[in-house]
Amino acid sequence: MSKIGLIIKREFDSRVKKKSFLLATILVPLLFPAIIGGMIYFAIEESKNAEQQKVYVLDEAGTFNFENDKKYAFEELNLSLEEAKTIFTESEAYALLYFPEFELANPEGIVMYAKKNPSLQASSYFENQIESQIRDQKLKESGISEKEMEGLKTNISLSTINVSDSGEEKASSAGVAYGIAYAFSFLVYMFVLIYGTQIMQGVIEEKSSKIVEIIVSSVKPFQLMLGKVIGVASVGLLQFAIWVVLIFALSAGVFAMFDLNPADMQTAQESMSGMNGGSNAQAMMENSKAGEILNIVYDIPYAYYISVFAFFFISGYLLYGALFAAVGSAVDNITDAQQFTMPITMPMIIGFLGTFMFVMPEPDGNVSFWLSIIPFTAPVAMMARVAFGVPAWELALSMGLMVIGFVFTIWMAGRIYRIGILMHGTKVNYKTLLKWVKTNS
Amino acid sequence: MHILTAKNLNKTFHENVALHNVDLEIPKQSIFGLLGPNGAGKSTFIRIVNQIINADSGQIQINGENLASKHIGTIGYLPEERGLYKKMKVGDQLLYLAQLKGLSKKEAVQKIKAWLERFEASDWLNKKIEDLSKGMQQKVQFISTVMHEPELIILDEPFSGFDPINASLIKDEILRLREKGSTVIFSTHRMESVEEMCDYIALINKSEKILDGEKSKIKNDFKSNQYSLVHRGNGISTNDTFSLEKKAELGEGLQQSTLKLLSGASSNQLLQELINQKVDIVSFKEDIPSINDIFIQLVKGENQNIPTS
């Protein structure tokens, strides 16, 4: 095995064999479905167990007519307000709605009495009910029949279609794009930060345990640095792959357990398996909103996304990983490292925040463009933009600069590293780092 | 035949000259002492030989060939700053370091086994370094330096940090390795500690080599023709054969005199003269300077930073 291969193997083995790796690798994917599953479980339990709550209605004009539904049962009272209040406070009812006599044009004085602060959901539910009843009354007064009123009710959900230059139409969804943008840029950010710090810790460990001089008498410092960067990356990629597989498997299990929209899933799957001849299933699918989203999810050019993601994931990691290695080599312990990690994490954080503040709301804006071109912020920002669609030349430019960027940081880090790892007890500042970069060894 | 020849080595770190026109020749199968105070340039020289840093100018040859990466396996290096991966098992660690030196896995496993047996440490194979005592760690460290049977073993301050038991164990190992054909370079500022073992020495001070050669010859060259005489009673009268340099009372009627031969005279003439004078001689011994004495003598006046230990 080549020397760099040996280094990669050692870095990989020493991390993968740790108990903490095993724990994190198994617990994290368990955690996600467990949280989602838990939330779904409680939501379902709650709606199952939720008893109908009684709501008293005191309607002095007699204009309102509430229909009982799953959540609320309405009971009309024909008493004075005071008497109604007494009944309400002595009962277990949820609320008392009081309608004084009022002019339809100017409804005022409607009051909801409740024993505790009603939830936002509850109060907007009642507001909607009352508003729609008043609207109906108004419409009636202007001479529209009930039948005509039924005819006016429509339910609308907007579906968007992307039209490409070639005239091809594709269903798109801002929601789905947003989700993908968020997921991708977040993953890149987390990966670079977590594993970059691991590289740094590894370098500091080698330096403080003083083994480094023995190693560099056998291999070039640059080989050692590169081996470490690649070794840690392979640990990260392995962990990441295990997470993806486990999360998908477990999530599927959780969804299956709660029997979520099996019909939609089924039709979606059918139409996917029989894309060519399944026009029937296609038609069926387009009827439901869920089917539509599945359609969009299915239409995502996965190969494209994943290859772009892989590129920025790895190049971003190399760019920052090398810098973390350089910092690790320049200091004697973790506490000293802080002054140098700040300027590294800063562009990372700017890229991440910028992605949320500029790229997601306006993927094609000026700021978004620059964030996705500059190598230090590109891995995060470009991943978010890709989800919304990016012109090919911008992507190519960003990738090209990215390659230049990581080649440059690896070169620079290598020059700091080869001197830094042999320095003990020297106080290092940026001027010394610059001197090291310039020094010929 | 020389295993290592250095010609005209120069190295400067940001205007600090670490080595200035250093020439060295290290004979095969010898123990070579590279001596000098802290900061003289010894470690820089060793790092250049180990290809950790490059010289600014000059040349190093190993067995007559220019130093290149293929020589990594020929050298075993114990740096002054030493340590091991704390969380790695002894066996894994030695295997890793041996493979980095170019051994195949099979060879490495065999050699590690043999060395651990030699040091009665076979049951450490699966122990983590951090679970071993300091003395045990030092043994593992030494094994890691020599397990690939290097032709040239470089030990930077080998006995600092080793306890006396391990130090003597390692002394014996070093002598054994030389018998088997290895060459050993000691670098140290504690001259007395390796003086007894070295066949050859070089003195480095302020980045320049000021003296090198066979130890016995150097000592001979620095002899000052002085003799220590312990005798009873009556005084000594000097003549044209010798002069009296020093005189001290040892108690119980004993006296010690330091006598210096004057040009052309031999020690036998001196003894003859003393016998003629009826001096009651108890002991008579030539004063041979230690390397430390020689070193101090050489750098006196130009260097304030002389170790006194």
C-alpha cells in the first residue's frame, strides 16, 4: 500500500473503531424518525381522543346557526347574558359565544367567553365561522338564493409548471425546491464544520503527542496532511451514507406503521413503475395534491442534483479541511486554535446565513449570484440555488473557481503545515503564518 | 567506508544561521557522537538527514549515494520530541510505523513479534499506549526506531526522558546493534553521558563544526602532558624535566601534586626524577581530558552558554 494509503487507512480505522462513531452513526438516524414518529403518534392520538367540546351560543338576534362538527358541539341558550354566564362557568363547556343584536352592515359586540386563553387555532376557527355566516346573511339580503350560494363555493390549489426553453413543461413546486435547497445547503455546512474540526483536532493530537516528527521522517508532511484530510472525509462519507440508508429505511417503516396516505403512495408507485403506459394512473394522480407533489419529487433530476451536490460537498470540504489542518498545525492546543478558527468559520457562517436571507427568497438575485460564485461561500449557496435552477455557465464558473479555491487552500495549508507541525511552544500570529507560507523548506 | 558524508551544509531560518559550511564523515559500524550545546544546530542537521527539512545548500550522501526518499527505510530516528498515538494499540502502532518505513505487512508483523519478545513485552500487543507505564512506552518507542533494522540509527538526546533501567537496557541494545552492523549517531548536549560509548565524535558550536575525529585520538591531541601524583610527606623540587602546576593536601599526610612535563621529557624521566628525589609515591596517573573539558577549552570566551553538567 502506498504511504498516503496507509495514512488514510489509519485515520479511517482509528475513527471508525471508536465507540462514539458507532453511537452517533446509529443514534442520529434513530432520532429523526423517532421524533417524526413521535409527533405523528401524538397528533393522531390527540385527534382520536379529542372529545367534542361544548360551546354555548347566546344569540339575541337569532341570525346564527352553527353546525356541530368533530371538535365542537354547539348548544343554543335562550337566557339573559348573566344567566348564560353562570351556566357556562358551572358547566364544563369550552366557550360561550355571545351575539348581541347588531346591524349586519356593522357587526359589533360579539364576545367569546372562555375559561382559559383559547388557542389561536380555536379563535380563528370561530372567527371564520362567524365571518362566513355573516357573509351568507349579507348575500341572502342582497337576494342571492341558497342554491346560487352553494355554486359560489370553490376550492383552489395553485399548481405551478416550469416551462423550459425547449417548450417542455414540468410541474414544479416552490415548497419542494425550498426543501431541497434547505437540506442540501445545511448538509454541506454541517459536514464541513464537523469534519473540518475533526481534522484540526487530529492534527493537534499528533502534534501534542509528539509523534509527528517520527511520522514525517517517513512521509512528506504534505502526504500526512492530505492523508488525514481524505481519511477523515471517508469517515464522514461512510457515516453520511449509513445515515441516509437508515433514515430512509426507518422513515419508511414509521410511515408504514401509521398507514399514511397509502392510496396516494400506491397510485404514485404504480404510475412510476408504469410510466410509459400508465396514462390512467397518471390521470388519477393528477387529481390529488399529494400525487402532484410525488410527481414533482419524482421529476427531480436526481442524477444532476446528486452529482452537483457531490462536487460541492467534496470540494467545499477540501477547501475548508485544508485550512483546518493548517490551523491545527500552527497551534499547540485547542484553546489556542480559537483565534484562527474564527476567520475560517466566518465565511462559512456568512454563506449559510446568506443562503437563508438572500438565496432562498431570491435565488437569482445579485447577492445570490456572488455568494454562489465565491469559493468560500459557494458550497452552501450554490447548493441552494441549484434546487431552484441555475444557468449552466454560472454553475460552470462556480465549479471552476471552486477547484482553483481548494487547490489554493491546500497548497497554502501544506506550506503552513510542514513548518507548523514541528514548532512547539512558539506563539503564532498571522504574520508568522504568512512567513511560513513564503519560506522554502 | 563512510555511511554518511555531509559536504558544505548550510541552513538558515529567517536570518538565524543553523548550520554553516558543515562537513561530516561518519564511518560505518561506529557509534558517532554529535555533541554541542542546545541550539548549536545538531537537531537541524539530523532533520536534514531525515529529509524532514532541506538544506539551503550542500550535499549529503548515504553509502556514496545522494540522499533520496529511498533512504527513509535505511534510517531509524528517535527524535528529541517523541511520543506515540496514545489511543492506538501497541501492535497496530508498530505495524503502522514499520509499514511507513517501507516494510511489508508480513515482515513487519514478524519483526514486531521478535522485538516484543526480546523486551519481554509480548503481552502488550493489544494494549493501548495510554495504558502502559512510562517505562513501557519508552521501550515501545525504542522498538519503533530500530524494528526495521536500519543501517543508520539516529538518536536525538536518547537518554533524556529514559529512566536509568531503560537507559542501560538501551545502551546494551545499541552496542548489540553496532555489533550486527548498524551505525549509531548520538546527538546530545550532555557530553559525559555518551562519551564512554562513542568511537567518533564531532563538536558543533554556534552552527559550525569545530572539531571531529576518532575519540581516542582527539583526547590524545588534547593531552596537556600533565600527571597527577599522590605522595606522602616531603615536598618536590622541580627541575628542567617538569614543573609543578598545582598542589593540594589530601589529609592523613597525603598530598596531591599536578606535574607538567616540560618539552621533550617523557613520563619515565619524570618518574626517575621523583624516585631520585626519594618521593614516597602512592599513585601516579596521566591526566586525560574529558570531552567536556576539551569542549569548554575550545569554546571558552566565545560562548557563554556552556553546559556545566
